Amino acid sequence: MDVPKHTTQKPERPFFEKEVRCPICGQPSVHRYLRDYTYIVDRQEEDMFIAKYHWRKKEFEKYNIYFFYLWHCPRCMFTEEKRLFLTPPEKQKLAAFSDLKNKYLEHAPHSGFLHFIQQHMEYPAEDIPHQLNLHFVATYIQLIPEEYGRNPEKIARFFLRISWLYRMANQDETDYDAEPAIKSYFEQHELIQSHLMNTLHNVENMNLWIDEQVRNGRSAAVRNLWESHRKQFQEIYQTITNHMDPILAAVQQYFTLGKMLQQEYEKMHKNPLNLPFHGFPTFRVFLEEAKNFWPDLPTTESEAIAKAVQFYKDVIHYKLYDNQLSKMFNTFKMIIHLTERLEHYSESLKYARLLQRHLQLAVDNVSRKVHSLEKVKDTHQALRQYRHSLSRLKEHLKKANHLEDHVLRKKIEHDEKIARQIFIANRDLAPEKLRDLLEAADIEPSVIEKYITELKKEKKKGIFQLFKF
């Protein structure tokens, strides 16, 4: 009779492992491929960061959706988006990739940065510090070719993802249910301990009181009465005190376990950048050492955002997406939101208005084309295409106008605070001198006029007071 075979079932995971050859060195390695439809996005921020999501299955909750984006070759250290690893070799003969490959093979053996990082990498990278190292390497590789041979959109995207990892590390992950519960736990322990100590104190007082009755009762008869039961009283006292020691020790275990639980909670919610890392006191200390090999390495979220903005601006400057409306619009939009996040409101407003002008010019050009085609016979198909383009352009222009309104409001709020400080510190100046200071601070004209008017009123009031005197 056949004995049924018992197979160990692997735990369910949101990814499958896939072996592919490195597009640089050709060596095979295994990577994690995140399955489709394994999670649901609950909230996404303006810069596309998924701030909140949940897995479709609870078994997946220990994984992080951001840890599957980059694939890494342990042999040659080449690190890239998975789609490039999955691109067939015959389609990787493109000039841009060939140039990157040649430059990388030439540069990598002599790179102090790559050699340093290699000693502190893990793959798969299952925490934020090791994911940051993966992203640093991927970004660094993209910067090896000369400027004309780079892909600024990809570099911007990598820097943006680095900013997301820093944001995740710095997020307030406090569990607002757990923290009060831990506090309540220690309050209850303190209550138990205080009751026990009070009980012990009362037992001691009782024992002393009985001794007092035996020694100093009002009469011999009373003293003898207490004395006749003294042995039983002592037995009760000994029983209570003997049992009290293990009870107090057990209550102390409550406290010890509570402290252990508190430490586990704090470790679980502690910023991973502040934890020890490969012999360094913290990952932040490691970053400072890494900067010695790559001075432009971003060590904070804001530094990474600033780098992303720099390369998104290159995308606009080189007009990479001028013929792709949605990509062009989204690039402008990303610059606007990222500069706003950095509180660089003047820059944000500049690009919002540049986007408006860009779209308005396109609307005017296409409108003229539509009008001219309407006068020509047998142009129905072309006319339909141009009308569709015009409709899309107008929709994007409407969004751009809303975007400009939003940024302007934010800038005015920001400028009001600065202008008020400048006004208070310099209200003895002449209005034109104050105007110069406000303009130098890049204050919005409407805010400048508000404070110039206020200063003039004060000056005028001062003159009236002088004449009155």
C-alpha cells in the first residue's frame, strides 16, 4: 500500500521568485517579483507616495510594497528597475543602455563609493537602511555617464523614491492604542504593589498592637486573655509574611515584563535611521561616511527632494515630453508639488505659471488650426483629431489654473508671516525703503502693497499727532 507523502506547504507570499540574467555581467540571480493585485491603495500623496495601503491578505502584512521596485545583481552590483532586468538582451542594444553599460564596466572597478557600499549591502533588502543603499547604488550608476547620455527623468524618479524612504523612516509610527495601554499597565501594577505594601504595613501594625496588649493591657485578666492566643496570632502573622515575599516577587515580575514589553514597542517604532548599522553606531553615521565617497549623496528627505526637482527641471529644459501632453503636464505638476513641499513657494509659483503659459500657447495654436480646418472641405478626420486635442489641452489648462491658485494662496500665507516680521522690525523706515526690503525677500506684490499702505497710514497718523501736539 502506498504511503501518502507529506509535503511542507510554503507560506503564502505576495511575490514569486524569478531567476534572470544580469543585463550587465550576464550572471543569473534570483529576484522577488511582486504579484499584481496583492494590495489596495488607501491614500496617495501629490508626489505619488503611497502613504497608506493594505494587503489583500493578512499573511502579507510583514512585507513592504516599496521593497520590490529595484533589482540588484550581487556579482557586479548593477541595480535597476526590474523591467530592465526583464528586457530581452536583443532589445538592450539601444544606444543609451550600451553607453551606460560601457561606462559602468569602466567605472565600477575603481569606484570608492561602490566598493564602500558593497560591504554594507543586503539583497533582498528587507529594511529601510538596506533599501536606501540599493537606491543609492541605482542612482549613482545613472549618474556615471556624461550629462548628455543620462536619463534625467529616471534619475529624478530614483531621487524621489529615496525621499519616500526617508519619509517612511521619519514617519510618526506611534500606535495610539498601544501607548495608553502600556501606561495603564504600569498604573495598575503600581496600584497592586501599593495595596500589597499597605496590607503588609497593616499586618505589621496589627502584630505590634497585639504585642502591646500582651505587655501593657489595662489589667492582668486582659493581658492573660491576649497572651492565651498569642501563639495563634504569631502563626497568622508568619503565614501572611511568609506568603508575602513570593507575592511581592511575582508582582515585581509584572513590572519586569512590562519594561520588556515597553522596550519591544519602542524598538518597533524607533526610527530605523537611528539604529546601529553594520558596525556603525547608527545608519545616520554610516551616511556621513558614505558622503566621503559620494559628496552629493542625499542624507535627508529634503535633500533627496531637491535633487529630484533638479532633474525634473532638466526634463523640462531638454523638452523631452513636449509632444506628450500628459507626461509634460505631470512633470510640471511634480516640480510644483515638490518645491511646495520644500516651502520654495516662489519657485513653485514660477513653474505653475510657466505651465499655464505653455498650455495657453498650445490651446491658441490648436484653436487656430481648428478654425482653419473648419473652412476647408473634406477634413473631417483631421478636424476631429484637432478638436479632441483642443479639448484635452483645455482640460489640462483648467487643472493648471487651479494649481496656480492653490500655490498662490500658499505663497501669500507664507509671505504674510515674513512680511509682518520685516514690517515690525523696520516700521521706522520710509515706505520706499520698506518696499525694497519686501521685494528683496520675494514677497508677493499684493502683500507688499498691504504693508506699504499700513506704513503710510502710521506715518500720516504720526504727523497728525505732531500737529495736534
